[in-house]
Amino acid sequence: MGGHAKQNHTPPAPTDEASATGHDRRAVRTVDLTGEEIAAIEASEMAPGFEQLDAELEPKSTALTEEGARFVQKLGQRGNGIKARPADKAFRDSLYDDS
């Protein structure tokens, strides 16, 4: 295993479907880009109507605690400001009442 050696390979040509629809989504390794190409990408803007693609740029959380915190936050937003009552002893005991 070593560094990122530059590979001599040409990216595949877009298929007819890709060129016809304008959906060319080939992956390019950033280590293969020049400084000018990176600057051009940073300066570019996305055409309106493709905002859903921004979600692909957001890093995925791998920590379970972060996922749990996000879930609790969304759940709290769905509560519409309803004040919850505390679970007192009588309520907790009623959960185990077998009668």
C-alpha cells in the first residue's frame, strides 16, 4: 500500500443515454486534477433544479450517538410544542399492572 500513484487510464466515454440527457456523472479522482481544474470547479455554480444533489456532498454520520441526537431533534420538532407530563410513580406502576 503506498501513496496515490497517478494512473494512466482514460475515463470512459459517456454513453449515448448520458450525452443525450446531459447526465454525465463520471467520477474523477481529485489527485488527478490540476490546480487550474480544481479552481474552475470551485468557481462553478450548479444550474437551478439540481438542489437535491447537495445532499450527496454532506458527510454521512457514522456515530450512533449523532444519529440518535438527530432523531430526537426531529421527533421534538414534530411535537408542535406540546408540553409533556412527567412520568410519575403512579403512571410507571400502571405500565406493569396485570389486572
